[in-house]
Amino acid sequence: GVSILKNFQFLRLSLEGGVLRARDQSFLDVDKNGFADKNYQSSNIYYNRLKFEYFRNIRNEVYAYFLDDNDKTDNETARLAWYGLHNEFNFQKFSFQVL
């Protein structure tokens, strides 16, 4: 895969993105549990993250992940996306996170 990271220190901002190519070598439902074991074979995973820290004790991160499985040979095509926001607050005596 490929990953790119760019920091903007004057803005206290960093941007990261990348592409991964998943190559799984498992077989189709070998363990007979009813779920295909070949789900993520030959699929592409894209991600990006934006981190910013404007204040000393607060860190924020916005991220997105995309999975694209368009391999027509295994009859399993899927597109999946998930997004998130991660906030971390650090104070002298305690800290907490909001996800």
C-alpha cells in the first residue's frame, strides 16, 4: 500500500491518507460457519485522517475508511464506508475521550 502524511505546523494540522490492497489467501467457508472466508480478497481499502490541535489540551481527529471490493470473479462485491470523530481532552488531573 501507499501512505502519505503532510504536516502543517503553522496551523497545527496534519493530513494522512493512503491506499491498501488486501490479498487474502483463504478459501470459501472452510470452517463451515456460514460466513464466506474470501470476503476481503482482492479488495481496496482507502483511508484519510485529519488531525488538528489548536489548543494545548484538546486534540481532534476526523477519519474516514472506505472498502471497495469489485472483484467479479468471486461473486462477492461490496462497498463499505465508515466515518468517525475522535476528541481527546487532557487536563492537569484527568483526561477523557469522546468518540
